[in-house]
Amino acid sequence: MTKRKRTAALIFGLLTALVLLAFAFPFIWMLLASFKTQSQIMSEGQLLFFKPTTHNYTSVFKEYDFLKYIVNSLIIGLGSTLLALLLGLPAAYAIARHHMHKLSLVILVARIIPGITFLIPWFILFSKIHLVDTYTALILSHMLVGLPFIIWIMISFFEALPKEIEEAGLIDGCNHHQVFLRVIMPISGPGVITASLLSFIFSWNNFMFSIILAGDKTKPLPVAVFNFMSYSEINWGALMAAACIITLPVLIIALLAQRYVVSGLAAGAVKG
Amino acid sequence: MYTSWFDRNLKWIYVLPAVIFVLVMMLFPILYTVRISFFEWSMSAITPPKWVGFDNYKTLLTQERFWKATGHTISFTLVAMVLEVILGVAIAMLLSRQFRGKNFVKTVFLLPMVATPVAMGLVWLLIYEPTIGAANMLLKSMGLKPLLWLASPNQALSSLIIVDVWQWTPMIALIVMAGLATIPSEPYEAADVDGAGRWRKFVSITLPLLKPTILVAAMLRLIDVLKTFDIIYATTQGGPNLSTETLNIYGYVLGFQYFKLGTASSLLVLFFGLVMGLTLFMIWMRKRMEGQYD
């Protein structure tokens, strides 16, 4: 019996390790290749053990001016998240408290419609008013991904808050607006963090809207790294270094705020 | 007087900015897309849009390329979705027991979903590279023949399905794991008394109880797989030989490479119809299947 149990535990351990390796492998591969020279990447003898070089990283910053793209991504990500919060929090609160379910349905539709449907009109409109290659156009378009998500997450958060808290605020002489600002907002930290993190990640990762609406001035990271490939011979080491630089911030957010990210994705899931 | 008016209408004041934003950024573009789908226009300032009625739709519906793209979209979506659900449930079952390092595993699971898809597409491009890629090294080390992966019209779509499965199976697994945690232990105790085996318990207790969770997860994937863009555009851009061109990619190419805005718009209207239709079908299925247990 014990022997059987031990074999079962061994099989279980091996399977778990295999699953883990399968999902982690591309990240390991990306990290390794980012420290290799082109010839090391080409050579099968230097898979795991090789003399690492940081040349790829320095060239990404010096030759390709990656700092500019990082700043662009930050401006667009933070700008769209802050604005989406500004519009989304009061809306989510009103929908949650006054059961405006028809409005929440609209939000759901925004999640279902393919984003590309908006791109042609946006492109025409933004070209006409000279907004292509401006932060305004990119922030507005990225908000369309972030805002529905923020409203969606915050509706369930606000619905879960006990009504007594607001009643206490009203008795103390606040009006409804003050209750929202002074009573509800200060205790909504966890919900707001979850919603903001996901909205920021979505913006940081967004490629489809940016590749059309961004230009040389406002190009964010995903577009910049994609343009890397158009050079005649792919410089794999630099490409992987660039991929590492893009992914690192999101991975750090995911690791530090794991609890929030999982609950955010799950909120999108359970209600979806 | 002013404050009481403000307070009474507060809910409308609160939702108004978001509603205006949605109307301007969503509803207007949708209506505009529908309108332009009846015109022929290449964004030129000199030649204005020309009304062509349903010609754009006729062009698409009689075109082999359109139907191929539709086929790619549907097969990519269905295969990826089914694989993700099966693997996700299997992995969730595997990890359902308590063990050391469980949280670490869950953390690793989070990474493929949040990592920038374009960057991951490029990493997979290196993995699939026929001469220096890890995929062929693995095949060779197992004594198998190397493949062309993304470079072959026959293998490219399947290779991209693998990428999507890698990216999104963890989401299904995490959702199912959360669902597993809510299943009560009594049915299992009763099954133990009846002498049911592990597989029997899985089929007769776990699966039926998990069904709602699995259906929701599958529906979420359906909606998103249909719209896959980043990993396809970053790796193959629809090639080789249009073998990975989905409706999303074809619409993009029509609109922003050929500048056939009218045809592109009519494709997007059809694509939108497909996404809505399949989503409604899934919602209907879910209602029907849940109804069985009521």
C-alpha cells in the first residue's frame, strides 16, 4: 500500500513539474536568449551554458531608443487608467446602487464586440481632426478597453458593500454625493486597485489600436518591438531583450499583486 | 434648491460621462462602419465615397479568400477552445490536492495570460524557427522528424493554436480550481460509502457540479479566441499563403493595407454578426444545459 502511494506521489510530482515547465518554458527561453549573442543563439551546443552578454540590452536602449517607448507606454497606460477611473467609478456606483441593469448590459456588449470594428471610423475621424499620433487618440482608444472592465469589476464591488455604511453617512448629514466621495471611496481601495491594475495591463499590452493610431512620436512598446522585425535579418538577441523589457513590468505587477489580478480576472469571468 | 436637484438626479449625473463616452467611442463607430459598408472609398480626399449598395457584401460572399478566412476563424476558435477546456479541467484536477508550492504553481499560471501578447508572439517565433528553434530541438531529441511550424501553410494554424492554448489554458484551470473549491464534500463521502472509484466520482459528481463553471469559462474563451489578433499578426500576419488569415486579420489587411474601407467595413459587419451569433448560441446552450438540473 505504501509503495503504491509513493508511486502515485511520484507520478503526481512529475506531472506537476511537467505542466509547470510547459507554461514557464517560453519565459525561460526568452530570458536565456536575451543574454546570448546571435551566434550563441544559432549554436545548439550552448543551450543552457554560455557566456552571458548584456550587449542586447544596451543596444536596445542605445540604438533603438527604447526609453522613449517606455515613457510613451507609461503615459498612455496611466492616462487611460486614470481617466477611465474618473468616468467609471461614479457610473459603477450609480449602476450598483440604483440597479440600472440595462446600462450594465451595454458594458457587456463592449466586451463582446471585436475591437477592430471601431478602428476604421476612429482612424477616419482622428485623421480628420489631426489626432493620429497623439496621446489623446491613444488614451481615448485604450480607455475603451479599460472603462468597461473597471465598471464591471466595481459594480460587483459596490454591490457587496453593506447599505448601512451609506445610511450612517446620510444620518451624519452628508448628501449622496458626499457619501460617495467621503464614505464610499476611502473604503474602496481593494476594488480600485484591482480595476486599475487590470486596466493598466490591458493598455500596456494593447497592440491593435496602437499600431493604427500611433506614429513616430507616440509609439508604445508593443508597436516598437513589432517594428524591430522589419529589419532584414532578425537580431534575435535584441528582440528577446526587448520582449523581456516589455513583459517585465506586467510580470512584476502580476507577482506583487497576484491576489488582485486573480480576483479581477475571476470577476470578469464569473459575471461574463 | 440647487443642491437638492443635484442630489435627486445624482445617479444620472454619475453615469452621464461614461454613457457619453460609450456613445461617442462605440455607438457612433458602429453606425459609421455599417454606413460605410455600403460605399466604395479608399480614404482619398479627392474621390468622395461612392454608394454601391450591397456590392461590398456580394464581393465578399462570392470570394474564396473570405470563406477561407471564415473557415480559419471557426476552426482556430473551436479547436483552441475545446483543447483549453479539456486541458484546463485536467490541470485543475491534477492540482486540486494540497501540496507544497501550490501557490508558486498558481503564480506561474498567471504569467502567460498577463504577458504582452506581441512579445510572446515573437518568443514563439524563435521557438518555432525551423533551424534554431527549441521546438525542433525537442522533436530531434525524441528522434522525430523536424517540422516547419509557422513556415508551412499546413502547420501554421495548428502552431498558432498551440500558442493560444499555452496562453489561455491557465485561465480555465484557475477558474475551474476556484469552482472545485466550492463543491461540498458530502457527495464524495456518499460515493465512498457506495464504493465508487476515482474516475466514477469525477464523471458522476465533479463534472456535473462543475458544468456551470466550465460553460462560463468556455464562453469567455469563445468570445476572445474569435477576436485573436496580436499573436497572429505578430508572427505570421496571416501567412504563409494566407493559411492563418482569420476574419480579424483579413479585415485589418483590407482596411489598412489595401485601404478598401467599404469592403473592410462590410467584412467587419459580418464578423460582428458571427461573434454575436456564436455568443448568443453559447448563452442559449448554457441556459438549456443548466435547465436540466433545475
